[in-house]
Amino acid sequence: SKLTVKDSKGGGKITYPVGKFSSSSSLFSISEKSTLVIKSGTFILTAAEEGNHGHIVDCYGESTVDINGGVFRNETGYESRMGNSCIWIDSGTLTVDNAKLYSSSNCIYIRATAPTSVAVNNCSFKHGSNAITIDNGTLKIGNSIFTATKDNARAINISDSNKVGYISVCLALGNNAYVDGELY
């Protein structure tokens, strides 16, 4: 399947209350070699109750997510390594360009149980935990700004440098922002 989302008039917003339908869920969930293209819009994940959590986008089964614009806000307040993020990818290809991402936890979590490629350009991140956590795969980052909202938050957290390839040109701001374990 292929889904394209575009805010054609401007000012459009989709708010998804996690907990209304399930205590853990996602606004967009794609799998089995599907494609999701987001061209614009504002996407907000909220929590109906404390402890409800999820992702705005989750990607499985060697699918493709192509984001070229938009605002992604995970406002659930739930902090978890894998259980809460703007974008969660298990396998496939993720391209994020010209987007703004906010989360009290991870903005992008790259679990990567299968070959995964992630490219991030011209983005701004506001994060309470890690802006980007990668367990496995290839991560390319260019011209992006990371702003930590809490102490000891990492802009880029690489779980195992032996499993990750990356190129990074970015600016980290905020309270003790870290890139690959080094304080900036």
C-alpha cells in the first residue's frame, strides 16, 4: 500500500489521543513493504491517561517512510527507551527532511532488526531523552539542530558503534546535549 499525506490549505492538524482506543498505539503504522509519504501538516500524539504511549509513525516489514515537511509532537509525557517516540522504525528506509520533531522521550528510535537506512536533513529536534537513538543500521544526518529539554539528554545515542554507520553535521543546543556520548 501507499499513503500520501499533505496539508493542502495549511494549518491542518491531526491529534491522536492514545488510550482512547488502546493504551499503546500509533497514528500511522506501516508494514509489509508499504510506503508512507508525509509532505506537510501537524501531527500530535496525546495521552488519554497517564502511562498511555505510542508513536506518531511506526514502520515495520522493510517499508519506506518519506517525510518532507511537517511538525511531529509526542505530547504523551511518557518516557521510555522504545515505547514512546515521534518515529519508530524496525526495518526499511526512513528519510526525514525539513521537519520539526518534539518528544519528552525519543524523537526517532531506530531499532533496526533488519537492514535499515535513515537519512535526516534540515530538521529541528526538541527532546527530553535522546533525539535519535539507533541500535543498528545506517544513519546520515545533515544540517539539523538538537535542543535538549532535560539534563543529560543525548542528541544522538548510538547503542553499538560496531553496528552503526553514520555521518553527522549538526548543532546541539540545550542542557548538557550529548552527541555520541560526548558533551557539547
